[in-house]
Amino acid sequence: MLSRTADHLFWMARYMERAENTARMLDVNYQTALLPQSADMAEQGWRGLLSISELTGSYSKTHAEVSARSVMDFMVRDASNASSIVACLHAARENARAVRGALTTEVWETQNQTWLEFNRMLAGDAFERDPSSFFEWVKFRSHLSRGVTVGTMLQDEALHFLRIGTFLERADNTARLLDVKFQALAGGDYFGPSTAKEGLEVDFYHWSAILRSVSGFEIYRKVYRNVIRPEKVAELLILRPDMPRSLAACMNDVVQNLEMVANEQSSETLRRAGRLRSDLQYGRIDEILATGLHAYLTAFLDRVNDLGVGISRDFLVPMAA
């Protein structure tokens, strides 16, 4: 496969996944903001959201203060923000258009229809009327895109590059969400127990909101069958290979698809991906917490970024230095 074709497929999948992840984060922040809390705590939640996506600097250039409406507008409809939903869906559609011949008709029509319908919804004030329903629609279109891709495309290199892009982006986002949210909720002391009844209630709603942002609330209840504990949330979203959005599950899929497209120059990238998967496969949550969750997730993000650079170098159009 031509490297440019692989590049478009890889980034089409990454942008679609990024749009979904942004919608997930915005939705959980919007829902959390409805809980009883101080204005300072609410503002910290929106600042944390900007931090997850590394958008604090670009946001501050055009906005004097942090507010729910301003942050949501910036991350939904501001085309100058490359990580906004509108920018991601546009980039996904343009990458799909560039490799129209490598996609099935159903995949292309799904991407194109998503972009057209998204613009109609923005013009019709659907976002302002009901943000949660709007975010659910974005998530649904991403689910539909993945389902149509897996259900209609030949299982060849094109599909493998799409899958690599999807799961690399998902791993990056899950790690960012965990890092920022765990720090914000407990001021760095993630696992100290709350004693007051009010504290327990706030903890439950915030941790359950985090789980719902990665479609993990019902899974948590099924796996652990007890009250929501931060260390169990971390274990579920880092080490459980049967949790679809966990770091372990994402790296399993990245490695499996990398093995299917491996070439003579990709052995080092495959080795690094395999080692990262092994660290997750044989890791223990108590060991991770003993060394520090923030340090662990920061190192993971560095390794994922390094992996993306390696994939780009070995298969795709090389990233600009």
C-alpha cells in the first residue's frame, strides 16, 4: 500500500475517534457541572478539560475567562481549534475523500453524511438546545463509522491502518482523561477515603461520571460489584484487557494490527509496541500506585507518542519535525 494512502486511512480513523473522545469529555463535564459545587470547582473542571487536550494556551489567546459555554463552543464549533469536534469531523471527511477508492461506498457515505448532518445540526441550534443529546449523536456517529468499517471492508492493510489509528488515539485519550481527572478530584491524593456523607456522595457522582465518559459504569458494576473506589477505576481503565477503552485493550489491538502490516523497517516499532503491551498485561495496580499514577500515565503518554512517531516513520508520510 502507498504510504500516502495508509497515512490518510490512519488519520481518518484518529480524527473520528478524537471527535468521539472530545464529545465524551465534554458530556461528562457538562453533566458534572450540574452537580452541587462551588463556582471555583466548576471552573477547575473546565480548566482540566482544556488541559487534557493541551488547549489551555490556545484557548487563553482568544478568551479572557474560563466558562462552560465558552469552553464548549471552543471545543465543538471553533474551526481554528484543531482538536474541536468540527475540525476533527472535517479532517476525517477530507482524509476519507482523499482515499475514496480504498473505502467501501458505505464507509464513505457514513463519513460524508456525518459531516453534512453535523453542520445542519449546528446551524439549527441543536447544540445549544440540548448539549447532552448533541454529544450522544457524535458518539453514535463514531460507533456507526467503526461498525460500517469492520462490517463492509476487506480485512486487508487498509482496515489494519484504520484500526491502528483508532486504538492509538483511544489509548492516548484514556490516559489523558485518567491523569487529569484523578488529579482534579483529589488534589493529587487520589485514594484517600472520604468520611463525610456529603463527601461520599460527591465522590460517587464524580467517579461514576468518569466511568460513564468511557462507557465503563455498567462494566464496573459487573466486574467489581461494590462501591466505586478510585483504585478499582484505575485498574479497570488501565489493566483490564476485557474493558474496550482500557489502555491494555487498546494496546492489544494496536499490536495485533501492527503485526499484520509489519515490514522490514518496522521491527523496532513493533518491539516497542509489544513491550508496552506486556507492561500492561503483567502489570499490577498496587505497583502502579506505589510508583505514582501521574508518573505512570505521563510515561505511558510519552511512549504512545513515540509509538505514533515510529508508525509514521515506518509506514506513513513522516511527521514534520
